[in-house]
Amino acid sequence: MEMSTDADPIGAENLPTPHLLAITIAVMTAIILNVLDITIVNVALPHMEGSLHANSNQITWALTTYMLAMVIVTPLTGLLVERFGQRHLILWSIAGFLLCSALSGQSHSLPEIVLWRFLQGVFGASLVPVGQAILVQSYPREKRGIAMATLGMGTMLGPIIGPVLGGYLTEDLSWRWCFYVNLPIGVIALLMLFFYVPDFGRSDHPRHLDFLGLFWMTLGLGGLQLILSLGDQDDWFSSRFIVATAVVASLAFFLFVVRSLSVRDPVVDLRLLADRSLTLGSLGIGLFGLALYGTMVVLPIYLQSYMGYEPQTAGLVMAPQGIGSWISMWLAGRLLNRGASPRLMIIAGVSLGVLGTWLSLRYNLKISPAWIVWPGVLRGLGMGLVSIPLFTLAFTTLSKAHTPAGSGIFNLMRNLGGSVGIAVVSTILTEQAQVAWNQMGGHINLFHSALQSYLRAGGLTRGPLAWQIVGREQGRQAAMLGIQDAFAFLLLSFVAILLIVIGMRPAERP
């Protein structure tokens, strides 16, 4: 259905440069806050346990509920834009996000933090897709590459600075400042958008909300998110709860698809997936999210738990990956504006990502920080050259009227890819470390000359203390093998992006 707008998107190409700059900065700031809140809380979880009277398993719901709300609400973006317009939607989303951030910071119990984090995710879910749509329709076609590159820099900045910023705030102030930090920055973004962003996307005849379809979608996506979030700690399908949740979610997804294809105005227009570029691009961004968030899981564990880095130091060592992404995204935007092939840029990006991740397969427990920095830079350069051209290819054949709905699907897959990446990498780290422990344990022989030399070098004799030290070292080495297996999985995800791009249509030249 074509949408009539209060401001014609074509007319937006005449917006003065200061307005475009203000819109870009405000949108990027809002998106940074949204993406940042996925990772900034990670390092604060141990500090939150005591304040909120929760154990280590219960406190993870502060993360799970945020992701759950994001996954459920993101596909509704197109419908919300039709009813309220992009300007009103992003303003209310930021205002609600900031309010829930403040309420999350003042929480004094687990139910409080779970409730406010869920609502924070509800309000924040539309920020990325609506922000993308606003920039697409605000900029003339020949300048959209730079706009998308700037936006992409914001989405990449959040996961990079989240751990280090969270570490500083938690140790120097309080875990509550992981939420309060959103307020001053968010208010500035809100004011800039209020004064400068035009109103696109509102329809004179918006679709009716399909409540039954919304119910099935919520049940399916909610069940999937619960499985991904709790599967590792509950041993996946060994848990009756996980099995029951999987059955319910599968049935709900089936009924949701049937409902979406049989009604005139579905909650999410799955018919848009008939556009091959959007479908393959969404799969590609899902794999990209898997690689990005999977890396953000394995590196902090490796650096803090096994290399002995403090949270701030670990964040600083990981930051060059974000710098590499910034550089390559800026370059990608300029190359796209000059007519460069998005396919070739993605091939180059995948190659750099593969190289950086392949170098990570050589990690051990004695490497210098430089071995963390340079593979991270290569991986970041690759990610920057993948994300923006992939967005360009995904929306090559999609009409402007369908851009908000398509962007909702696109970002839903990025969020799901991130959830899958976090779950799979966590499982690999746990299970492969256990496999390696069992395998190494079978080769430990009390009379082996290497073991005797190891004990003599440490001034140890056979006894409880010696076996405790040997067992601890065996656990560290087993964990290191699990980390290498996780990087191998992430390497395959980069290669899979390349296979998907091959089937996509080339982008139209401006």
C-alpha cells in the first residue's frame, strides 16, 4: 500500500545542509544509546546482584528482557510509522527510552529492573529502523552512502565502547550510572530531532492492527528469545522448559506465517520477502550481527577471565576494532557515492574479517596486547566494508513507501543474529572447554616426564597443592581451546555472508 506523507521524501532532498547535519547527529546519537545499552550493562551485572538481591542467573534477566522487547517490537516499525509518522515515533521512542533509563537506574529489586528494562527495549526497538528510514528519505540519493556510513559508525560504536564505559562507570561511580548516562546525551538528541527532523511516512489510511497476528508473533519471538537466552545455562534441550518453549514457539511461528499471508494488513508484511534483495540482505545482516555480537562475547571473557585484564584495559584493547570500523565505514560511504561496486566492497570486507578472525585462531594465554589489537583492527575494517554496502544492496529494489517496513525486518534479523551469536558462542565456550578438559585429562600421567618437569619448575612435589595447580592450568588450557573453537565458528559466519551476497542483485547507480 502506497503511503501519502506530510512531507514528500523527494522534497527532503532540498533540506539545507545544517538541517541534514543536525538530523544525522541526532539520529546517530539516539541509535548509539540504543545499541550501547545492549552491552554496557554486561560488566555491571556482578555489582547489580547485591543491590537487587538476585543471584547470577536471575540478574541476566536484566539483559534478556531488553533483547526480548527489542525482538518483539522491531517488526512493528512499519505499522507504527504509518499511524504516527517517523517524526512523532522517534520523538516518543527517545522520550520513553530516557524515562525507562532513569527508572532502571533507580531500581531496588529484581522485578523493578526487569520491568523497566523491558519497557526500555519496547521504546528503543524502533530507533534503529526509523533512524535509517529518516536518513534514507532526508538525503538525496547521491549522498546516502555517507549518511548510511555515519549511521553505521554509530551502530558499531555502541558494542565497542559499551564494555569499557560500563567498566569505568561501575567502578568509579555506580552500576546505576550505566543507565543515568543516557539522560544528558539523549535529551540533546531529543531536542535536535524536535526542531529539525521532518515528518515522513505517516499514512492517511494506516493499516488496522492485526491483534491475532501480533499475539502469534509475540509468542513466537518471545519463545525464541527465551530459548537463546536461557539455553546455555539450562543445557538446552535437556531442559523440559526449553523443550516446551521450543514447541510453543514453533507452533506460534507457523500460525503467524499463515496469518500474515492470509490477511490484507498483517502486522509484518512478509510479502516483502518476495523481494530477493531484501530477503538475502536480511539474512546477511543476521550473520553480520552474529559475528559482531559473538566477537563481543568471546573477547571480554578471554581477556578478563584468562588473560587477567581489568574491564577498562580490556575495553581499551578492544576499542581499535571499533576504530577500524569507523575508518572503513567512512571509506565505504565515499566509495559508494563515487559508484563503487557494493559487491566488491563486501568481498574485500569479508576477506579482512576472515583474516582478522583467522589470526585470532592463533591466540594463546601468553600473547601480547598487540596480538589483540591488530586482528581486531582487521576485523573492524572488514565489518565496516560489509555493513553499509549490504544495506545498499538489500534496499536496491524496494520502494520508498516500503522502506520503514523493510528496515524493520532488516533490523529484526540483525537483532536475532546477535542473539543467536551470543547463545551459540556461549555454548561453544562452555561445551568445547569441557570436551577439551576430558581429552587432556586422559593424557595426564603422574609418571610422565613433562609433568614431572612442570612440577619441579614450580618447586612442587606430588600432593594436594600440586594437583590443584595442575587442575587449574588444565582448566585454563581447555578454556583456551574452547575460545579458539568459538573464533572458528565466527570465521565461518563471515564466509557465509559472502555466499549470500553472490545471490543478490547489483545496486542501481545513482
